[in-house]
Amino acid sequence: MKPLAIICDLYNPALLIISVLLIYKQKARFQSIVFFLWVIIIAYGLMFVDIQLGFWKMFSLDYSTHTATAVGMIVFIGVLVKAPIRIAVLVFSLVLYAVLMKVLGYHGYWDVITTTVVVVPLVLIGFTLIKKSVR
């Protein structure tokens, strides 16, 4: 199981490296940085809110910060690359990541699903607002 744990632990750092490289390649670099910061604020802001309010615990679930950051970065990368095949590969990698977290006992599927359902709209709303206001 240790190699699987290492793979799981390297997933978000790999997405971070891809995100930073994409930011570097963007013409609208400032806008990309603001969008990326929004992703991080959402992921960790929701964690803070959940710690304070215990929303996920009310449903016997666990907010997954790992999932939130991964999903946020995948949306971020997807918005920047705009290539359906690459986006499909990223989504597939996220599904594998969710399975791996379940196998390793880090999170259940419902933890991942509920975190994703909350994070994706917030990230996309932020992207839309940032795109309109930061030029």
C-alpha cells in the first residue's frame, strides 16, 4: 500500500506544477494568478467554514481538502487548456485519485462527491467574475 500512498500524495503537487507552468505560459498572467488564488481560497476557505460549522459532519461525511484542491486545479487547468481530450484525461485522473483515496481509507466516495459538487460551481463563478473584472 505504501507505493499507492506515495502516488496519492504526489497527485496535488503534480497538479500544482502543471498549474504554475500554465500560468507562466499565459498572456493574461495576472488574471491567471488571480484565478488560481481564487481556487486556493475556495478549497481552504471551505475547509475553515466546515471546521467552524461542521456541515459535512452533520451528514456523517468529511470535507476533503485534497479533493477540493485537486478539483479546483483541474477546473483551472481545464479552463486554460481548452482541449477536450486533455480535460477528459484530467477528469479520469481525478476519478482514479478518488478511488485511490477510498482504497487507502483517506476519504469515502461521498466525501469526494459532495466536496466536488460544492467546489466546482464556486470555482467557475469566480472564474467568470475574474474574467469580467480583471483585464
